[in-house]
Amino acid sequence: MQNKSNNHKYFKKRIECLFFIMFLYPLFMMSQYETQKFDIVSNFDGIEIRYYPPSMMIKYDGDVNKSSGFAPLFKYISGSNDLNQKMSMTTPVHMQKTNTKSSMEFVLPSKITLETAPNPLNLDLKLYQSIGQYYAVIKYGGYTNSEKENKFSKELILKLNLNSIQINGDTKILVYNSPYRFINRNNEIIVPIIY
């Protein structure tokens, strides 16, 4: 009987630990990330119009069949730069894909400026300051994939065309959550517009 009681306690502890890892830890970790600043200008039909002020960005451009770029970007913010400076992870991660090319970008913390940003040691990375820009945005949940990205990109472009809003560039995918967050995931498709 004692063995059964010990097994029950052990099983209960394992369930509590699993609950923490799956549900509470991702929420705790997510709350620590700084999110790129923007102002919501208007909403219509599930679309947000936002203004994004300039931000410091670090970008990796590559071949669609090779690395996504996450590793070199993460190394950069982990101190692999000319100042050996570590920086906090921020959200969202920006991604762009074509048939042959892909890019990934991290937004640097808001305290980093053009003057204070460390230069990357990896020549595949580009440090730059984005321009202030208006974007149209559509949101979707779950893990992102090419099917969802295509579906929501088409929906966004259709709604902009129906509302006579001029598109001024290509779509990007914004991912807000780490892969370890299983519920309440947030993703967006954004496209620059003339507004």
C-alpha cells in the first residue's frame, strides 16, 4: 500500500511539473520580452493599420533551402558582435520568404540606437535602422506555416484592394512566441502601405 501512495505522489509531482513547463513557464518567459513599438491608427474588417516608428534591426538574408538565420541572429544578441555586448531577445521575429530567398530579422531593444548598436562579426548579418512606416496587419493563431501565411497574405491584400489602400512593398510574417509556447500563439502578416 505504501508503494502505491509513493507512486501517486510521484505521479502528481510529475503532472504539476509538466503543467508548469507547458502552461506557466511560457507565459512567464513571454512577459519578459520587449515588443516592438507601434501605434494603431485604425481598424476595419479584421485589419489593423499601424504606424511603426524607426527601430534598430539585425537581419539575416539567405537561401530558402539553407539556414533560417536564427542561429547567427541569436549569436549576435548573445554577444558575438564587436562590443561583446549581450542584448535581450525581443518580439516579434520578422520573416520574409520568396521562392528562392528567405530573411529573418530581430528587433533590437529600444535602448539600442544607431550610435550604440554593436556591429555584427558575421558578414551574413546586416545592422540597420528601419524607417518609420505605415503597415496593414492581419492576425492569426497557432504555429505559422506556409499554408497559413499564404491564406492570410491573400486575405490581407484582398481587403486592402477592396478598401482602395495602396500597398507599398512585400508582406512579412511576424512571430511573437517561442516554439515552446503551445497555446495562445500570436502571428501576423504585415505589408507596408501608403496611408
